[in-house]
Amino acid sequence: MKVPYINLGLQYQKDKSEILKKVESVIDSGMFILGDEVSQFEQTFAKICDAKYAVGVANGTDALVLALKSVGVGAGDEVITAANSYLASASSIALAGAKIVFADVRDDFNLDPESIKAKITDKTKAIIAVHLTGRPAEMDTINEIACQHGIYVIEDSAQAVGAKYKGKGTGSWGMLGCFSLHPLKNLAAAGDAGMVTTNDEKTYQWLLKARTHGHKNRDECEFWSMNSRLDALQAAILNVKVKRLAEQTERRRAIAAKYHEAFRDFVTVPEDGENEYSVFHTYIIQTDRRDELQAFLKEKGIDSKIHYPIAIHQQEAFTSKNQPVTDLKKTDEQVKRILTLPVYPELTDEQVDYVIQQVKAFFAA
């Protein structure tokens, strides 16, 4: 049996007819930049996140850069984040002109509040808390630390659309929440797309201008900014696909639950904590036999990935301009042990059972 890591074409099959009608409607209207489709999706997305406002942008990286700029992050500032995330969590800090500071993580792959405390200086302007794998970080504690030091919290929710902590959506805990709607994400556009959420009206109004060069109207520019608008065609597609988000999230959680039950005696599994509702963008196990297991699964037709094989503090883009970071013990341990198994909603029960069967067979041998 073949079990690909992802099958992007399958996720469109149920909605293909409705999506094509939506795309045709946008083309016929001639409204390609912003417009009703974007506004509708922004309103829907804000509700999903329990946020007051949502602003569509071109991609998740732009979402992070604009979020940082909205709270005044720039040259001379420091921003704390995790090194085990995708590059954009850190690169956005550099792109905003600030210094990247890495804190360590806990067993759940998310920032360790104690490590955050140790990294705060008088130059710290913000914390980017990453909800890695779709599992929410401990946001109440992180917010409390930030409040004590007068610094901003920005959520990197690129992998966590629909996730909740203590019943409240990711993207509503910090000053801003940043989301990617890249084709590989749980809620996926047919290309690049991103969202920024906030509960602050002043920040919301700033973002509306900042995503379109700083224009306050057609002819006047209030400040210099980038061009980063959610495409109307992508918004139209997302307005269809978002209807299945809850259903697809539950399917991911059901697959994850089967994996938990089957694997917990052999490997470390990413089970929800007491206050967490995870959306399992990725299902990452940990084992000292990671490389052997991955090779075995490949032989059996099962594709797996490593998210991520090189932590950001080891990337040339960082090491070429910064002093070595040697105190990320948990991050460095995990990068040697992590393996991501297929968990997308379109997996059949037979494929899920086959993955379970083969992982068990490996450890039985």
C-alpha cells in the first residue's frame, strides 16, 4: 500500500464544482484585489479565532512582519521566539530590523516560559509564541510574563488555525495572531495567503493601511509599507473550503487519537494537554530510532518527513551573522528524534491502519 505524506489534489474533490463556480464569479466580476470575497472571509476567520478583527494578507511571513511593525519593532529591539519552528518565525524578526533571540522549548515543542524569562532584557520588545504542530502554547503564562515586563505577544499560528487553549482560539490571546494559508496548511488556499488577527481596533485600522503601501485612501499615503493583500481569487476558494474546516479538524484528531493509542508504548506521542485543543497540522512522534524507522516506512511505501531537520539557530542565515546559541538543550535533543507521520483528513481508514501496522512491526522486530 502507498501512503503519501500529503495529497493536495484530494482535498479539492468534494468542493471542486463549488470552487470553480466561485472562481468564475470573481473573474466575471473583475474584482481581483480585495472586495467582497476578502471581506467575507476575514469576518468568518475572525470568528474561528475568537478575535474581533482579521486582515487578509499575501502570506504568513508578511503577516508576521506586519504584526511586528504594528507594535513598533525595529532596529535595536530584541524579539524572543523558538528555534524549532519554520524559518519565518525568526526571519520575520530580522526582516523587521530587530535581533532574533531564541528561547528553549518543552516536550510539547512550544516555548518554555522559564526559558523566556531568562532571555528577557531591557531591549526585549516582543515575544513570538509559536503554536507548533497545531498544538497551542501555554498562552496565559506567556501573557503574564509579557505583561510583567511590558512587552508584546504575537502568536505565530501558521500551523494552528482552529486550535484552542482553555477554550479560546489561537490568534486571540496575543496582541496579534499570524496565520499562513499555504497549500500545506489545515485551511489551505490554492497558493500563498495569510491572515492577521487582533482585538485592538487601532491596530486593525493600521493593518488595513499597512497591507496596501500605507494608503489611507486611493491618492494619499500615510506611511511607507509593503504591498501584501489577500488575493480575491484565493479568498473565494477559502470561502468554500472553510466550511469543512471543523469536519477536517475532527478527522485529523481522530487519526491522531488512533496513533496515540497504538504508539504510546513505543514512542513519545503528542497527546493533548488538559487545556489544549490541538488541530494536528503535523503528527510528530519522538524516538531514538528515528532514522531507522523512517527508512523502514519508506520501504513499506509510507512517506514521512522531519519538521525540521535543521533548527533555525543552526541555519547559515543565522550562524553567519550571530554568535552560536548553545543553551537550547531541549530543542537540540528533539531535532534528532522527531518524525512526522501522515495525518491529513483525506487518509483512508485502511491507510491509517497500515501506518499503525507498519510502525508496530518495526518496533516488534
